[in-house]
Amino acid sequence: MKYYHGISVTPGIAIGLVSIVANDALAVTCRSITSPDVAAELSRLDLAFKSASDSLDNSREEVSSQLGEQFGQIFEAHSLILSDPKTLKKIQEKIKRELVCAEYAVAAVFDENAKKIRALKNPVFAERASDIIDVRDRVLRYLLVVAEACGDVDDERQYVVVGTAINPSKAANLNAETTMAIVTETGGLGSHTAIVAAALGVPTVLGVGPFITESNLLDRQSLVIVDGAEGLLIVDPDSETVQRYEEKQKVLQERQRRLEAFRKTGKAVSLDGVEVEIKGNIEFPHEAELCVKNGACGVGLYRTEFLYLTAPKGTLPDEEAHFEAYKTVLQTVGKEYPTVIRTFDLGADKDPGFENIHEDNPFMGLRSIRLSLRHTPMFRTQLRAILRASVYGKAKVMFPLVSTISEWLYAKAIFKEVCDDLAEEGIPFDHDIPLGVMVETPATVVMLDQFVAEDVKFFSLGTNDLLQYTMAVDRSNERVQSLYAQESPPLLRLIQHTVEVANRYEKEVSLCGQMGSMPACIPLLLGLGLRSISVSPGMIPQMKNICASFSIEKCKEIAREALNCKTALDVRSYLRREYRAVMGNSI
């Protein structure tokens, strides 16, 4: 029995046999040709490129119809790679100059392009390199007449699909009926595989390291356990471990059954009758429906970066692409509850794609609202689309990482100009959209009263960045992960101050960071005075249940005790004891 830890993408538990998605290491040899053969090789090359292009179109249409247009757009990037005239010209010249076969020239040129991208030492660019290799293999299959493997199995049983790296083409072609979980040796949260896996909704763990060869999975059918919530893969579990995880599965199923009562849309109510709004954090338009099904009081954070990150390489989403996405979400959520749309939060670990930003410390660099104010035409495009879509629901607009009053005033002025333009054009929009800021830096916290004076309508605590900047810790650096704890006492005091100032001036305040999705932290947050918390859609019923299990007086007692703790470990241990005393281990 072997344990492997990776990156948790989608929670859940799966127990089953593996189905391996092959690497498809296509055998390409350097076959020499003669001058008279060049024309025939170029003809083969043109046919392979055309066939690959048609195949991409089919993949895009199929995925769009099954998972939604935003997932089909993944293949737009592949189409752009394939249609790059410089790449094709290099391949043609290599065939002519070196007198080599078409497949060798294709492999050599695409591999060279991928190598240059990987040399940039950026995880986002590494995903782009994977796209290049995916396109290369698609072309090579037509030149070598090799069938594409999709990881499907012949029978109708469910399998845990594993692979070194499951590229977008294969991930999109996985059979949802027979795929019970996905595990890969490489990849991360920003990968296309993660996007597709999240749409399938199966337990998914990526980046667990070289487990396939190490565990000899290629030579046999093996039983594995996937714990998506913990990012854990167990190969060849013993009977005792299987039994333990089967019991966990039953507990999860029972938990879901018991939480059905909390899926009814509406506010959570504490034991002593205090109402709490539990909202949803979403990334893709289709997730809004899940928020509604799980009883959310609206969307507390709509991350809009996906529009840029899934756009074809070298392009930006136009106003209509923005508009359709926002309209879909607003119509789904409706007008009873708000949808808080955060303007694009690009930079740092999310490559904007439209500007070559290479910074030694990107989290401290050109990102979020700073990037928006540097690229005002793009910013205006997004704001126009939000305003146009606002008539379909109850929209609120939030600016990320605002750390100075001047940034707020500049962003607000641009918003006002866009409103004036639409009014002059006679385009309808909601003229009373509230504007707010994310509280993500200590600088923002200490200047809250000044933000209020400049007419900020609401605040939203982004605890992930607020913790990072408070503790001076790079949250992506595993060497200092011990300092990156949501229960850190300095963070608790900043939250307390933010809530106190917001309440003093009667401004809305909510929390949408990772801390809000940590069950044991919910009583603490309620005790600190928060009455609006935004979490991942799947956790909404659970969080409503927790709110209903505690009195606010008890929560205040928990908050007072936690604020007196000196370390994050002390806070964590205390919160878990108090949580289990009320909730037990079942929920």
C-alpha cells in the first residue's frame, strides 16, 4: 500500500480500478528523403494539418455542446497554435533544406517551440507548452496513422482514470459515465485538465508525482482510493483501509442527505435567531446554477479571470463575450439576491497573456486593479459589459487589491465615464450599481474610514491575499507554508477591525476568502461580527447547517478566546475543539 499526495481539485471519495490514459509517446524516426520526394512530403504535411484542424473543430463543438461554450474555447488556443504561419513555414523549410520526412520535421519544430516556452520558468507557460505538445501529437497521428486514445474502456464499469498528464483533448473526451475520478502525475489548479475535471464533478487530484511507473500500474489492474478533499491517492490499499474509506463514503452520502433541508434558498439562522447570508464563490457561469440549487443568498464573488485565461492565445475577450457571461449569471441568480462581480484579478500567479510581465516578486507587482488602471481600454470593455448585463439581475461591482485611495478614485471615475457613455448611447443599465473594494492589504484596513468617506458602498475580505501581505509570506512557497495559516492571530485582528469599522459606518461587509470555507472557522467569523460569508457552491448547505447549530452568544465567546491566543496553532486547536463539541465528526 502506497500513499501519494497531490493538489486537491475536486472533493469526494472514489474506490475503484485504474484506467490508464497512455502518454502516446509516438515513435518518430528521422527518415531521409530525396529532392523529388519533397513535393509529396509537403502534400502529406498539408493534409495532416487540415485533418488536425477539422479534428479540433469537431472537439470544440462536442465539448461546447456537452459542457458549455467556455470549455469549448479551450480548443481555440490549439487552433491558433496549429494555424500559426511561422510554425508551418519552419516545418516546410526543414523538409526542403534537410530532406527529412514530414513527421520528423513536425516533431522537431513543435518540440523546439515547447522547449522555449518551458524555459520561461512560469507554471502558466508550462501549461501553454503542454498545449503545443497536444497539437503536435494531433498532427503526428494523421502523418503516422495512429488512433487517438481517450482513456475510455470497453465495458460500462466505472474506473479511476490516471495518466502522466491528461491533455485537454483527452480530458474533454473522457466518458462521464465511466470516469469515477481523475489523477495525474503532473498539472495544477490552473491547468485545462483541472477546468474540465471540475465540470465533470468527479474527485480529482493532480500533480501527485511519478506514481504510475513506481507502482507498476502499467503491468496490472490495480485498486486505488482517491480522496479528492485531501488530495490523496492510495495505491493497492489493504482491506482495512478500503473498509475505512467505504465508511467515509457512507458518511458523505448521509451528510448530503441530512443537508438537503439546507438547500432551500434563504438566509441561515443561528440558534438565537440571527440571520446570516451564505453566498457562493464562482469562476464559471454554469456554477451560478449550483449556487441557486444549494440555497445561496446570491453570488458573493464572481471571478472573471476565466474569460482571459481561456481566451485564444494572443487575443482578449471582446465586450460581447463578457456580456454573455455576466448575463447568464445574473439571469440565473435573479433579482432577489445580489451577484458581486469582481473585475479581473490578473497578474501574480495568473498570467494576463496580453503583457509580458516578468517580475521577481509578482505578488507585489503589477496585478489586479493596478493592471486594470494600466490597461484602461480593456477595463472599460469589462465595465461596459457588466453595466449592460446589470438589467438582468442585481449586480454589484467589486475592485480587487485596492490599497490606496487614489486607486479607488481612479477606478470609480472610469466607471462613471462608462456609465455616461452608455447613457449617451441610450443603452439601458442599472444606474444604482453599488461599487465596493476587496480588503486584501493591511494598508486598506488601516484606511477603511477614508474609503468610507470616499463613498465605498461595501467591503469584502479576501483573506488569502490579506494573510499573505500581513505575514509577508509567499503563499505559493512551500518553504514558508507554516506561516500561511488562516487562523493567524494578526489576521483575526484585521478582520475584527474591518467588521467594526464597516458596522460603525453602516457599510456592508462580507468575507470571500479561503477562511470562509473552513467549517471550524465559521463560529469564529460569526463571533467577529460577520453576517455574510461566501464559499464554494458545494459547501453552502454545510455552512448553513453550522450557522444553525451555534448561538451568536457562543460564537462571540469563541471569538474572544481565539483573539487571546498567541499562535495560529493555538487558534486552530481551540476552534476544532469547540467545533467538535457541537458538531461532532459527522458534519
